Amino acid sequence: MTSKAIASRCPRFLSYFAFSAIFFSPGIWASQMIVYVSVDGNDASAGLSANTGENGPVASLGRAMEVVRRLRAGKGSNTQFVVLLSPGTYRLNEPLMLDDKDSGGAATPTIIQGTDPTKVRITGTVPLLVPLTELPDGMHQRLSPQARSHVVAFDLRKNQIQTWTNPQIHGYNAPAKDNPNELFVNGVPQSLAAWPKDGYANIKEVPDGNRGLRFKIDSARPVKWHDTKSAWASGYWAYDWADSMVPLADRSADGATLTLASAPTSYGINVGQRVRFENIPEEISGPGDWYFDYTNGIAYVWAENLQQPGTVEMSVAPLLIHMSAVRNLKIENVSIDGARLDLIDAENVQGVYIDHCTLRNSGKMAVQIKGGSSSGVTYSEVQNTGATGISLSGGDRNALQPANLVAAHNVISNFGRIYRSNEPGIFLLGDGNHAEHNRIYNGPHQAVYFTGNDHTIDYNEIYDVDLDTGDAGAIYGGRDWTAQGTKIEYNYLHGIHGIGKLGATAIYVDDQGSGISIHANILYDVFRGVLIGGGLDNAVEGNIIVQSKTPIYMDNRGMTPFEESTTNDPGSFLNKELKAVPYQGEVWRKRYPQLANILSDGRGIPKRNFIWGNLIVQSGAMQMLLPPEVLAFQKVGSNLIDDSPGFLGSIISREGQAPPVTVFQLPANSKAVQGGFKQIPVDQIGP
């Protein structure tokens, strides 16, 4: 699809595509200056020529930005500055810091540009080039016979790494303060050697009760470990949607009883839940495994074919690019990887875009934008993030002013590698931000998590998420009466199952979430299609739901003992969020007129939910778990149940692959269309 076509349908992209078009149109600039960067350059050079010599390329991105600042001071606002990186690997040991002095003009944005996105790399890693000639004392015995001939050890100090970061306690409602160094082989993140290698062991007993630190598992495997000094326990200790990782303090002589160094979550430890153990040298069993002796600064990795320099790398830089108060800047056509924390952090920026980039192998997020407006990540590939892929937080909720931060036309995969719960592919916070035309897949929890107001989540393809969690949602929000106005429409979600008896829901509005529009989505092969957990003024309309155990579910949990205290307790999360915004003020009353009366309207009682005109195919029954007197407050009807609606293609999955979204087009003479069902623009869904 052309930029013009996208902009015509998505007006918020107009400013972005306008300056893109200007930049690539010859003869428009009054003047343009290019600062050249090359791995063979010299930071003593001027950077004004691609040829060698005193005017030739500089060697570093930091030096290039210094040159731009100096040149900008002597030029007018009509000058376009481009930092052009030639092919090569540019290593950063500390963040590139950009601020207002690096800003371009509205029509003359600053550009940081690679000549070839597959060959220009900015990384926070250090290559490990000097392996130990033999394994340290005692380690040979700890490795399995199979591993001994494959494991290579690197002393970090002998590889120009003098300090390192230990693993951190982290988990649900307990974010890590830092993130440890990671190891990469041929650009692939290595996993701390673990047992079980895949999946989890079951917790079968908690000898000291739910709040104790001891637990028993259904295996004696830990008896094979020499000790637990550097071992960590990671698991879903109480619920299938809340993980945490804490140090392992001890184990019993028979290996079946383990003791944690600290409590894993505020929920304690429950029998039947899941745990695995990481950073154990005895469990190195194949390619992809490594062990970090962080006491002595030695990394052990199963590695083969190390003749090529740079095969093994370790992340060192905490962050690669930090922007503060930058305006009108674009980063494009580069690969950015290997930060211990985020790759790019931007705060209070305007007109800043990361475009046509590859963003991978971050310890936490790929891109985090906090504050500002009209900025985002577009047409990029995001993969292998330790936590969230892209986080967009901006807009003024009190004034209901949108930020128009955007994640669009990206492919986002393998997120939540380290931090596994509530770390989505895209996180939307604040007011008026957008996740559009993305493909999001292969994540342990949500694809899109939204809080705040008036976001749009549309034209995305989402699949194979919630792979490690239960009672989860692929698109998830709620738990706030005031977080209204978000539109979820024209998305294709498939292969959403979750784990455990509660499974996963394609679109989940949790705990009295209100004012959400769920319109014209296609939900195929999902455990549960849509869940409305109580709440007010939600709309579920015109969706196609195919092969779902429960296509639509709604309850009145705010009236039940399960959540009655949350509804009425002034200190509960619902009432705190209510007090935090001027919901009875003029702006809010005009936008959400029903919300202004919530205190007198019967908090906790679902009202004015609209479930209408959905097409349900080859699925189970809807579950409306509401008393008759509460069901009367909703509008439910005209939902068509038709197991053979006449789709234009086969809806049978083949070799585990869902059918393309285009098969869900309906012919004009179908019963659904004849009855008023509106066609979904299937050809526009996806990146």
C-alpha cells in the first residue's frame, strides 16, 4: 500500500508522510548537508565527504552529532542535516544522548540514516574474542559428558569487560532495577541453562504454607546440581498471569524441596503452579545454552564454529539512544541491537520517528516513548526483546488531549523473553495513541495492552500470543471505569489459546473496564473470543468469531463477593483511578456523559453494554452470566449463528497455519450480508 493511500485513511500519518515525501523529493531543500560516518573513518576528520582525507568520514555516531550541532549553529533553519552511516558495525558502550540541540525543523527534520538496513548496525555489545584455553577448576566435573567438548569459557576481564550486572529479582508488580548482561551467538540470544529446558516443573506441596519460602516439586532433578549458589527460580507461583524470578537459596538432600531467598510475589506460592530453574551449569545441554558465573565474571556457552571473530557477543551498554525534548528527527534504515535495557528511550519528543529499522535483542524494550506527540515506530521489525516491544505513553488525560504516538506497519515477535507477564508487543498508555497495521506474534502474554483513553487498535494481525499465561488476553485492558474511548476494530486474531482451564481471550476487557468499542474484528481459533468483565457502555458489534469455545462472555463480577469490595472500597484500584481524573468536569462530561453519574448510577452493576450483530461460526454458546434484572440493562441481539455462512475461501487451517484473512470475505448474497452485516475490509489488515 502506498504512503499516500495510508495517509488518506489515517490522517494522523499526514505530518509524518509529508516530511518523508519532502525529504525524498529532489530540489526542494534550500540547502542540505550530509555528515558521513564510516567504520574506517576518523573522528578527527570533518565528516563532510565520503572520501578519505581531512574532510572524510568520522568514525562514530556521537562525533557525527557533534559535527551537526556545530554546523547547525552557523546555518539557517532551512538547512537539512543528514547523518549518513556506511555499512559496518558501530559499537556504543554508553548511550548516544540527543536533546533539543539535535532537533530539525518541521520541514527540515534531522535524519540519521543507514545506507543499507541489512548492513548498518548500531550495537551495545562487546565481542568476546579471547576464550580461556581450559575450563576453570571444578567446572569440567559439573558439565555433562556431552557438554564438555562443546562448552567454551570467556573471562570477561580478558575481553575488555571490567564490570558486569548480576541477574535481578523481577516479576509481577516488581520490575527489575537493572538488567544483567546477555550473551549472543551469531546474533541469537542465548538462554541461561535451565531445567526443565522446555516448560515447567509442578509445585506439589508448600510445607510452610502459601506465604512460606519452601516448596516441593514432582522431581528429584535438583539433587544432580553441585550447589544452588548461582541458581534462580522462575515461575508462575500463584496465578498463571503473574510470574517472578528470585534466587534459589537451598535444596534438600533428596533435591525435591527447594527454598527461595525471598518471596516470589505478593500472592505467595500455590500448589499446582509452575516453576523452572535457571543459570545452572549442569543443565547446559545444547546450542543456545549458557551459564553466567557472575561472582567471577566468567561466561560459559555451548558454542561451535567460533573461527569467525565476533561470533560471541555480550551486551554491555545499558541503553543505546536517549532522546529528550527532541523535535523533528528521524532514524531510518539501520539495525539497532544489544542493549542491557532499552534500545531507544525518548521523552517529551515531537515529530520523532524510527522508520524502516530492525530493532532486536534488547534486555528490556526496543523503543519507549514517554511524553510528547506525533512520534512513533513505523515499518520496522522488532524482535527478541526482553520485555515489551514498543511502549507509547503520552497525551493529557485530564484534558483528554491525544498524543498521536503511533506504532504502525511493524512486525513484532519474540517479545517478553525475560520479563514474561504483562510485557506486551505494544503498550499504549495515556490518551490518543495508536497501534495499527502491525503483525504481532510469539509472545508469552499480551500482544497489545492498553490503559488510558481514546486509543485506536486496528488493522493488526495477532497470533500465537499468551503462549505462557492463562486468564490472559491477546488485546487486554480494563480495571478502570475511566479508561474509556478506545476503539478495537478491523483486527485479525487467531491461534489464541493460553494455558490452564481459564485459557486466553482474544479481546479481554477486565474487571469492570468500560467504554470500549470492539467492532468488526475477525477472531479465529481462539479459546474465548471477547470477555467483558462487568463494566459499563462497552460495545461488541459486527465481529466475525469462528471456532471459539466461548465466542462472547460477560459477567457481573462487580456485584459478586469476588469483587464487591473493589467496587465499594474507596481505596481500591477502581476508585483510585476514578478520583485521579476530572470525570465530572466539563471536558469529561461532554466526552463520557454517562461516567459523570457513576456514583449515583450503581457502581458495579453492568449497564448499557451493547452486544449486537456479531457473526458466530462453528463455536460454542455465548455466556451471559448475568441475573435477568441485570441482563435487562444491556442490549443483546441480532447475533447470527451460522456454521456455513459462505465465506469466499476455506476456513480450514492447514499444517498448523491459520487461513489468510481474505478468506473471511462474505459474498453479497450471503445470509449475513443480506441481513445487514457489514463487510470487513480484510484486504487492509496487517502490515
